[in-house]
Amino acid sequence: MQIVRHADGTFHWEGVPVREYKQDGAAPFKDVTRQVLFEAEGLPAQLRYFEVAPGGWTTLERHEHVHAVMVIRGRGQALVGDQAYDLELHDLVSVPPMTWHQFHAASDAPLGFLCMVAEDRDRPQLPAEHEIESIAKPLKR
Amino acid sequence: MQIVRHADGTFHWEGVPVREYKQDGAAPFKDVTRQVLFEAEGLPAQLRYFEVAPGGWTTLERHEHVHAVMVIRGRGQALVGDQAYDLELHDLVSVPPMTWHQFHAASDAPLGFLCMVAEDRDRPQLPAEHEIESIAKPLKR
């Protein structure tokens, strides 16, 4: 398929399934969907679109592979390491290796973002229950 | 840098230089800029932002590496192989290996698009002068 049409204003694409963010029930998250936009043969990377509904958040996790993120819808906040950042349309976020990170949508807006990752990548690690509070502290939630 | 701010509505990013599309004077193009948004260590791919001004166009070329493209500003047209496609916001375009391609902005709007490519890639080939007319025929220009 050489062209995949975006359905005007929906952030859905023709023939691209809107998936559960994670199938693994063990990792906590809230109101997140995942769409794989590109995973072409001959490309060592994938481009995915994640959408976090208002008030939702992705899993707090870390891994060796890096994330290259661009916001393309709405706004929210990112935790990256020991800092939290407010996110607006088209802001870019780099998540370095083994850095705790989490994305939150605003309470009154979704947060939709592209995330480029290597095709070949390691699985995320989750924090231990007793670590979560201090890791998430910069978010002030 | 973990966050790079987009300057609201401009499609310019803090500290990201807006470059000439090509430095090589041999390849024809018109009114195109290039910004490299992500080329992180540990990522085998880059994400670039190209912007074609109204009435402008990229070089007609082909290469072994593939392009994964998302429109994020304006509208225009893409030639991919023997077909031309109208492009609207958030449409996706895949350019397969060794496929002639060219992007045109509309006459009254820019065309801004993300393009994901492998970090390690071959150089583009240009058509011979006598081939251009038949390759570009689907564009009906």
C-alpha cells in the first residue's frame, strides 16, 4: 500500500487497526490506544501513534531502547527521568536508554503522539511498587 | 536534550536548524527546507521534517532505502512509481525501494511532512533528462 488515508480529523487511518496499548495485563495504564503506522520491510524502525484519552496515562517504565516522540494531537505532560515537562502540539521528546518515563494526557484534552523506535528492541521494565512514588514525584500529581 | 519545543504554529523547533533541502547543486528542486528532528544514538533511523512552499516540489529521484512519510502541514501531491496521489493532513505515504517519487505542494498551500528513513542508506539516483517526462506523467502538470 503506497498511500494510507487519514480519516479527516479522527486520527484513525484506513486499514490501520486501533489496538489496545498493551496486551499484557500486568502493566498498569489508563485509556491508551496504539496504532502501528509504519513497519516496512527494509526499515529498521517503526512509527507508532499512541493516543491517551483525557485524564489517561501510559505505563511508567524504562528500557534500553530509546523513544523519539512528537506530539500531534492535544496536550499533556511527560515524565522523563527526574523531570516533568508540559507538552504542546508538535513538541519533541527524547527518552534516553534506561530512563523512567510516562505520558499523561491533560484532564480536558487527549494526548496523541508519534513514537519512533528501533524494530529490534528490548522489553520494558516496570518499577517495584515501593519505587513508584519517588520516580513519579516530578509529576506532582 | 530531552525536550525540544515547537514554536507554536511555525513548524520550527528550538535549536533545530532549518537547512537547505539539498546541498548538492546538481539535483533540481524548488522551495524546500529540511529539519532533522531525531537522529539519536541508539536509533537506527532518523525522523526529518521537510517543508515544500506553495508551488514548490522535491527532487524526482529513487533509491534502495524506503521512505515512511506523514503529512503534518498543508496539502499537495505525491508521485510514487506510476501513480500520483492527492495528499491531505496526516495521510501516510510509503515509498518502496527503487521507486521514482516526488512531492509537490499545492499552489496555494505548503506541504510539510515527516519522513522516517534508515540511518544507514544509499544515495538517490536521478532520472536521465529524456526519462523525466514519462516518469512524471501521472502528475498531469
